[in-house]
Amino acid sequence: MIAILFLKLAAVPFAAGLAATGLGFLFLWPKSGREAAARFVCTLLACTVAGPILAIAAYCWWPALFASSGQFAILAGGPAELGVLMVAAPFLVLAGLPAWWIVGAVLLWFERRRSKDIAEIAHDAAEAVRQVRESL
């Protein structure tokens, strides 16, 4: 029983990760199988971690959407949870879309500072934050 519940809970973020990765591949095709796998893992982690947070934020902002989706699922002959899942799934996908670009930007930032020690990297990070704050 617990294994089935775990499979159900894991299947939704996995499917959202597949969808987000597929959408990401439409914009920028991976150069290798290794890059494709890394992009999928990054997207899957973002869907799993940030997706529920984004769905909860959407629920707090628009609770009527989630309530009506549950009622719609009941009217269609399904469980209310299916309607809520149908509304929450796009938020999981949206959370996974920018994952690869964010990870890539962070890795590029570190790559450009490869020969620096931790204090110099911390100084560069503080300077970058300072520049962003001044530009706002």
C-alpha cells in the first residue's frame, strides 16, 4: 500500500519533469546524451522541489480555481483529487522549465572564477549582489 502511494507521488513530478524537459529541448537541443541526462535531472529536481511550492503559492492566490477543479472532476465521474492534480500539474512543469538555464548560469559563473580561492569568489559574489541592488 505504501509502495503504491509512493509510486503515485513520484509519478507526478516525474511526468512534469519529462514535459518540462521536452519543452526545454524544443528551445535548445542537447549537444550530447550526457547533457540531455543532466538537463533532465536538473528539471526533475526543480519540478519535485519547486513545483509543489509554486502550486501552493497558486492555491493561496487563487483557491477557487482548485476548488472548482475538484468539483469538475467529481462531475466528470472522477475523484476530486484528480481535478486538483490537473490544475497543479502545469505549475510543476513551469517550475522545471528554467532549471537548466539557472544551473548553467551558476556553473558558467563558477567556471569563469576557476583559478580563484573561496575568499575571491565570495568577494565576486558580494560585488555582483551589490551591482544588482544598485541597478534596481
